Amino acid sequence: MSEPDRIIRLTTVLSRTGLSRSTLYRKIAEGTFPAQIKISVNGAGWHESDINLWVENPASWRPRREGGGIR
């Protein structure tokens, strides 16, 4: 049985990727970094698995297709 995919927050994402905040959001807008998901009215986070995939190979990362599987 696999562990559930954790939601990680901005500070963790910045630490794991080594990106600055502005570069992170620019890459999201370009479609070259996973977009955040809304977790509350004023909060957002990222699926840890998406960040791990990006860290493994940033140059070839592509967004998952919508409805493309169970997280």
C-alpha cells in the first residue's frame, strides 16, 4: 500500500528546488513547474510527488493531463 501524497507549502518547495519565489511563480506561469493547489481560502500548496518529479529532471518535466490518474 502506498503512502498518500502529502501537500507541501511554499517554504518547503523553495528549499527543495533552490528556486527564488519570483522564479518559481514565473516558471508556473510558463508551464515549466507544477502549479499550486488551493488548500484553504488563503492557503495553497503543492503535491509532494509533483515537486519530486520536477527535482529529478526539471528540463523534461511536463504537466500531468487533467484526470490522468489517482494521486
